[in-house]
Amino acid sequence: MLEWSLNMPEGSYKVEDIYKKYLSRSNNYFYGGNYLLARDDLEVLKILDKDNPVVYERLGSTYYMMNEKQKAIDVWTSALFVDPDNKNLKD
């Protein structure tokens, strides 16, 4: 498709898995202490994969680290809605 429509020959472009890129980058930001950028990437992931409770858990943890405790609780509640059997999160 890229070759025909945009005249880009094979090898002149790189195909990336955006989901993996954002997930990895958000982890790097979170564990590096840059919670604002981690939040931004996790908000994108929340849109891309709205049924993944791990994204909600990580986003809640990010809000918690940013001292936005009510937002953290709201997002963790969403994670429980998606995965009601998560005993660690219930605690």
C-alpha cells in the first residue's frame, strides 16, 4: 500500500506496533519518575484497548504517584469493572 500510494519503496519505512511502543514507553516513564508522560501514554492505551484491566491499573498507579488519589480510585474502579475477579485490586 505504501509503495503504490505514497511511492515509498520497501525498506524506506518502518512498521511499528503502536500498542507495544506506548506500553513500553509508559513503563519507562513511570519507573523513571516522569508520571505526566506515563499518564499521557496510558490515556492513549486506554482508548486503544479499553477492555484491558492492566492499562487501568497502571494508570491508577500513575495518578496515585502524582498525588491525584481520587482519580486513581476512579481508574482502579474501572479496572475492577473490566476484571471483577482481581483480588489484589479489591484489597
